[in-house]
Amino acid sequence: MAFTTRPGKVQPGTPPFEIPRYGILSTTTTQQFKNMVGIR
């Protein structure tokens, strides 16, 4: 199975098959992850 992703946060009312996602790789640091999801 393959799919594409569109980065972003989910908002109320977002269609289930169009939910944006963040790409997290093995090289993503904790700080980068925090920045993606809005944690300081």
C-alpha cells in the first residue's frame, strides 16, 4: 500500500481520508519533532 502525505495539523471537520500528517524519519530529532507539533 502506498499513499502521499500533506504535512499539517488536523482540524475539526477534516475528512478522514485527507488527514494531514507529519513525516517522522529515523533522523528526526526530538527538537525537530517538538517544533513540528508545536511543543516548546
